[in-house]
Amino acid sequence: MERIENPIEAIDKKDKQIRFHLLDALRGIMIIGVVINHFLVDLETVGFDINVLSNPFVEFILNFGRFMFVFLAGITCNLSRNNLK
């Protein structure tokens, strides 16, 4: 196995595109966060009284996650070769 000099950047040998694995991992974490957020909102909508979303710390985390999701989407769109694809 070939050693990668920069762990954030790696070359995908299949299609010779540069992949930013850290960005991919952060996007994946943000997507999981969105799924959990939607699940919790749906639980509260159908009547479960879990009171998680009213916690100020959870609100901060959700707002930060929303910002990071859009921010990372913008960065990866800018790094993309074909933005209309």
C-alpha cells in the first residue's frame, strides 16, 4: 500500500480525481446529523414529548450543523469540476 503524504488529500487511482477525505467525512457527519434532527422533529410532531430540541445546547449544535452543512456543500461545489452535473 502506498503511503499518502498529506492525509487530508488523496488521489483516487480509479478516475484520477483529487479527493478531500476530511471534507467527505465532515459532510457525512453533517448528513447523519440532519437525519437525526428530522427524526427528532418527526417524533415531536406525532406527539412524543421528548423536549430535546428546546435545550439551548442542542439548539446551538443544530444551528451550527445547519451552517456547516451549507458551508461544506458550497466548498465541495466550488471544488467540483462540473457544477451543473
